[in-house]
Amino acid sequence: MAIVEPVPSTGSDEPRRLLLRNTVNNEPIGEIEVQPAAEVQAAVERARKAQPEWAALSVERRASYLRRMLKVLLERQEDVIETVVRETGKTRTEAISMEIFAACDALSFHAKRAPKLLAPEKKSLHGVMRFMKKLTIHHVPLGVVGIITPWNGPFILALNPTAQALVAGNTVILKPSEVTPFSAHLLAEMFEQAGLPEGVLQVISGDGETGAALCEAEIDKISFTGSVATGRKVAEACARKLIPCTLELGGKDPMIVCADADIESAAAGALAGAYMNTGQYCCGTERVYVVDAVADEFTAEVVKRAAQLRQGDSGESDVGAIFWPNQMEIIESHVADAVDRGARVHVGGRRNPNLEGLYYEPTVLSEVDHDMKIMRDETFGPILPIMRVRDEDEAIAMANDTHYGLGATIWTNDDFKAAQLAQRIESGSVCVNDMTVTYGVMEAPFGGRKSSGVGQVNGENGLRGYCYTLPVIVDRFKGKNSRSFYPYGAKKDEGMLKAARFLFGTALGRWLS
Ligand code: NAD
């Protein structure tokens, strides 16, 4: 079963078209056009034209569109659930929690905070400078922002960066994944219903060709969420054009279970981390390191709980489908490689034989090591490999033995120890006694280290990342000082040298500077 298929062309001048099928029953769910570079550039030009008027609105006015969008979203929750479930195969509960609840929170948060975070900031200056100059930091929009998104969170991963870029005064071109394009089209329709002016948000459809064309178009920033391999291409394109980009990329998140952890909670957290969104979650728990003293107890608890999970597409299911066949191939190859190299399968380890669609059973493995793909490469599936380690030091060494660095979790009853361990993990964020929830905590900067990304979204800097931080320095004497700039001469030089000796070489001077 292929869920993205090329539609046979009827003429050479026509853009390519793609047919999409549902992963649960293989039924066609729609077609999209792969928009060529000329259409992408035309969209950028429309966005460029609409941007000055949008930027001229106050932040408060722009935030009011987010609030109206929130109202529309609350009215049209069922449309979002239906679209997301149809194009992903995720569970209804996950469509609500991950996509709708998180989207409502993002809209409400950015609408509330943006006016304060984007307001001009007066900064007091140091030393004698304070008597001469005034500094104000302005957060000015960048212009036209390109947002490229993946398929695992098709509504929220499009909405959150879009809301931030818009409220910051940019116009947006959104290029969703060709695997799940319909949620982004619905998003744009809902923003239109909320009254967003024409040209302020446009969705373009297509695959990598369209995404690459967007990176080459006359835009001012790319906000990219997706794989490491594509992220590198996006970074190269942005580097050639000298425009900024943020890259939110893949991960191989470790979970560390200490001897003093609450084992039942840790086991439940491991399941949530590994199986939520059928494991297709950038910050999903991809590998567990449990210290020897509690390894047997923890593994037994995980196995007991995993065996009780229900899989399917009814509203009562716990674990949904794999969103497209390419991911199924990766999952199967990782498990096969682990089993060949001696891993033990406790639960799952195969496609679900009772379901027709793309379902892989929630799986628990033990006796795994770092020679296996399952411990090294991003699996992005419902697989929980558990590795026994001697102590916390070995757990940290193993957690860092990767080129990824997106999220990590630590389970312990000792908050002080957790903070110490957290700082030793090379990771974009760390959650203690929870699965990785960082993306849902809007105040927390979210990003990846190592190959997992560049830059951060959310938090103050995430929102301000859609702006240029413009310092405006005003002379307190209306420019009269510049009259004494020239001529240079020995007297002036001696005066400056004396001032330097006083300001930085005496106690009073140091206090003043
Ligand atoms: P992908 O890199 O294959 O595709 C992502 C987007 O890039 C799609 O819209 C695609 O059409 C587009 N694209 C493809 N080639 C392009 C090119 N040359 N130039 C510009 N755009 C191009 O990723 P995916 O398979 O859709 O998503 C899964 C990956 O995303 C996983 O690795 C996952 O960990 C990661 N992810 C990361 C985060 C995060 O916040 N860090 C969140 C969700 C997913």
C-alpha cells in the first residue's frame, strides 16, 4: 500500500499531481498539485505585497486575529479531528490532545504574550554612556517567512510557527508535508474565516520540489521542521542566500531510570513517551537506560502495561496507525536488525495481524546494545528498547553516545540529582519524571543540539526569532557632540587616554563604568 502516489499526467505542461490514500483502509482521500517554482515565487510576491499593511497593525491588533482564530478552532474542533485522523491514522484522543488542545494553548499564549514580548524595550546603558545616549530595542518583522512542516503533527506543527510569525508582523507561506497536506489547508481556511487579510497566510502544496523552490524564492526566513537530511539541504540553501533559518530536526531521545525512581510511574511514562502518536513524535522516548538495581522490576512493569494497550482506529484505541509506508519499512528494519543481533522481544515485534491498515504493535525489547540500529538511528515508531546499565554515569555516557540531541527524560525522586544529571546530557531539553513535554510548555525554548537542529522555537527568543532585533540609539544632546568629532590631534588623544586610565584604572572610575 502506498499512500502517496503520482497521478498519471495527461499533458507535459501540467504540474505533477499526487494521490493520497488513508493508511487505515487504503481509500483515496484526495489529490494535491505539486506547485512549481514559478507558482511559489508568485505566492511570495503576493505575500511581499501584503506584508507592509499587516506589519503596520499594532501587535495587539495582530494578536486579535489569533484570538478570532481560537474561536473558530473551538467551533470547528470536529473538522480538525476528522481531517487529522483521516490523513494520519492517529487516535482520536491524540488528535484532540496533540493537535487541538496544544493549538488552542499556542494561540491563546501568543495572543496574550506577544504585545508585551514584542514591545520596544528601553535599556539603561552602562558607565558614562548613560549620560550621553538612550537605547531602545525594537522587534521589527523580518518580512516574508517560509514555514516547511512534516507529517507527524500536521495541524499543530503548522499552526504554532505560523501564529508566531504572523503576530510578529510577517506574512507567511506555509508548505506542509505532501503526506499530510489537508490539515494545513484547513488551517488556512480557518484563518480566512477568522478574517485574516488576503495574502497574509498562503499554503502552497507539493513535495520536496516545492519545499526546495520555497527556500530558493525571495523570502526572509525559513522555519523548518523535519528530518536531519532535509534540514541540511534547507540550511545550505539559506546559507547561500544569507537568510536565517530555524531547524527543528529528528531525535533519538534517551530516558534514564535511576534506582530511586517511582517504578510504576516511570514504566507508565516510558509507554506514553514511546507510543504516543504511535511513536512518530520527534521527542518520543526512543531508548531507555535503567540502572541494574531496578532493571528487572522496571522491565516487568513496562511489559505488563504494554501488553494491555489496545490498537486500532476506534475512539477507544490507545495506539494508532503508522502514518505512511516508508516509516513502516524503517521500523521493521530496525526491529529485524535488533532481533538478528540478539535482542529479546517481550511484547509486539510485528505488524498487527488483526488489523488491515498500517499497524505495528507496541513493542518492548531488552538485551539491546549500541551496535543495533534501534539504539542509534531514529526509529519513529512504537518501539521501546530497554538497556540495563551499571549506574547513572554509564546511563549518561550511553545517552550521549549519539549524534542526536533533541530531548531526554530522567526518572528519579531526587530533584537536585535530576538537575545535576540534566546538565550532563547533550540535549535540547530535559524533562524530569515526565515524558518530553517541552514543545507543549510555551515558555520553554524548544530546539535541538548536535544534529537535532539549529535555533529554538517557543519561549521569548522563539517568538522574537521571527523579528529582527533592532537597536535604536539616540543621542541625548541632539547630535551636538558630533561637532567636536574633528579635528583629531594630540590634545584630544591625550584626553581620551586620561579618561581611559581614570575609568578603567581607578576604583572610582571602575565603579562609574
Ligand atoms: P522530511 O524532512 O522528509 O520532510 C519535511 C518537509 O520538508 C516536508 O514538507 C517535505 O516536503 C519538505 N522537503 C523535502 N525535501 C525538501 C527540500 N529539499 N527542501 C525543502 N523542503 C523539503 O521530514 P518528515 O519525514 O516529513 O518528518 C519526520 C521528521 O521530522 C523526523 O525526523 C522527526 O523527528 C522530525 N520532526 C522534528 C520535530 C522537531 O520539532 N524537532 C517535530 C516533528 C518532526
